[in-house]
Amino acid sequence: REIIVLISKHAITASNQLSNCDKCINIFDVKNVPVTVIDGSSTESIDDRDMLFKISNTRVYPQIFKKIVYKNNVDRNNLLYFGNFEQLQEVVDNEEIAYDLRKKFPSIETFEDLFGHLRIPENSSIY
């Protein structure tokens, strides 16, 4: 899986962060894009969480990362911080912008542009 979502299942002071963790996972689920979920509040995930915090330079949940693939080699140290729930929601919302307008402004990114190639075909099994 090329997408990592860092969430916290508890111990968040801002309730919207907890809600945004669920929404983030739901978006990828609805779009049929598999993700690796890491619970940053779990004691088993402390090392992974701290490594991801260093990459993103933030401690806000959720956080989304893309693995960078070099010649079919995926290395956990090659992670790119995509953003948080708000950035994810923005690229989802950008899909509503007319294609002709998006074509004129190529800097407008959509979920399909960024993550569509990772979608699991509807009639296939991941097992």
C-alpha cells in the first residue's frame, strides 16, 4: 500500500481531529483506495508515529503520506507528506470543478490525479 494515514483513536484534545481521522479513512475507503492506517496513540506505533511527525513537522491528526517508489522499490524512508484532512477534502472537492476549467489551471489537483491510480478495481480481491 502506497498511502499511509496516521490517526489517533483517542487522547486527542480537539474532537474535530478525531472526527477528521474517521472522515479521512472513509474517503479512501469509499474511493476504493487501500491505505495503511497507523494509530499514533498506540504504544506499539510510537516509533512509526515519531518518524512520521519528523517528516510532516506537525503533530496534528490525521496525516496522510505517500510512499515514493524508485524503480519499483518502496522504502519507508521515502515518504512524502501530503497533508491533513483539509487538504484531502480539498482535492475531493476539486473534482466538482468543470474539467475544462481544471485543464486551464493545471495546478488544481483532484483526488483522481493524486490517488486514482492506486484504486483497487471493483471486481478484484486484495487477498
